[in-house]
Amino acid sequence: MFTLFVMSLSEIEKAVEALSSEELTKLASFIRERENAAWDRQIDADFAEDGRLRPVLDEVREDIRADRLDELP
């Protein structure tokens, strides 16, 4: 069994300030990976069959099939 220890934001900020440069780099990487994973999940949900952006995707695909796209300058 383990005990869950909850820190306040202020305590977390103080703990981050105490990190070495290497530890701070690792923490930044960890946070970036979490943010990227959350972004990926959101994109997947938005373009899923019932997602809020699915109609846009379907429209773009139809435009591609119908050759209605113009080249960018």
C-alpha cells in the first residue's frame, strides 16, 4: 500500500526551483510528452467518425477527390 501525497502548486514550484539542470530538463521532457499525448488524443477525438471536425475532414477529402484544390503560390 502507498500513501498519496498531494502538494500545493506553491510546493511544486519550490520543488522545481530546487531541481538540478538535468532534473529540470527531464521534467520538462516529461511534461512535453504528456501535453503531446493529450493533443494527440484530442485530434483523434475531433476527427473520429463522430468527432466535431469530421465534417471538415470529409469535405476536404471530397475536394481532393474532385480535384478542387488550388496550389499555393
